[in-house]
Amino acid sequence: MVKKLQKLSADKKSGSHLTGTVKESAQQIWLAGLGAFAKAQEEGGKVFDALVKEGLTIQRKTQSVAEEKITEATSKMTSMATDISSRASGQWDKLENIFEDRVAKALNKLGVPSAKDVDALIARIDELNASVQKLSGKAPASAKTAPARAARAAATKPAVKKSAPRRAAPRKPV
């Protein structure tokens, strides 16, 4: 196109010929622009669809990675919570044992017999009862001792008294 114009200007034959050539070139430029526009519209739809498809693929990959990270974080948090819970449970058990030991010591200082002491006394009473029955020649009355045992078992539960503490008598081996 430019060469054509240069050639025409070099010839300088006529001004009308130059004007016609310019018009013809302008017409070709216009038509080329229209063709480019039509091509862009035609290809633009395809490009747009391709971009949407690629965006959908990227979104799916991103969601997958995000779900994996969430699952991993949830697993770590669950593990940490379980670990903390087990540690806390162990600490509560220790605290409970310390509390029970201190209460037992306090009750012992007050002269309240422990459940173990009461059980030992009940066993000793049963032995003595059997010996007495044997010496008197009567069969042991087990039906009579069952309610007594229940009453003794109920009495083994320590009760807090508001009266002055009593001194424990020295214990003799059973």
C-alpha cells in the first residue's frame, strides 16, 4: 500500500489518480478492519468459553486443596484436644487421690475408723460369734446376723460430726 503511494507520487501523473488510489486504500483498510472485527467476535466467544472452562478447573483444584488442608487441620486439632483431655484427666485423677488421702488422714486424726478397719472388726465379730455359738452348742443364727451386718455396713459410712474430736483408743491387732 505504501509502495503504491510512493510509486504514484514519484510518477506525479495526475492528482485524480492519486485521490482514487487513496480512496481505494482507505476502502481496503476499512474492509480489513471489519474483517478483523468479525473474526474477533467469532473467536471471542470461543476464547471466552475456554477461559470459563479453565477457571472452573482451577476452582475445583483450589477447593480440593482447601478441603485437604481443612481435613488436615481438623485432624491435628482433634489430636491435640484428645491429648489435652487425657492430660487433664490424669491431673484430675491425681487431684482426687490427693483429696482422698487428706480426707482419710483427717478422719483418722479425728478417730473415725476407716472402712477397712470396720470390715476387719466385722470379720472379727463374726469369728467370735461363731466361737460363742460353738461353745454354747447352738448352730449359728445366720438369719439373725444378716440384718445386723447390713446395719453395720450402713454405719461404716463416715459422718461429719460438729462435736469436739474424740481421741482414738490404741488399736490392737486383730
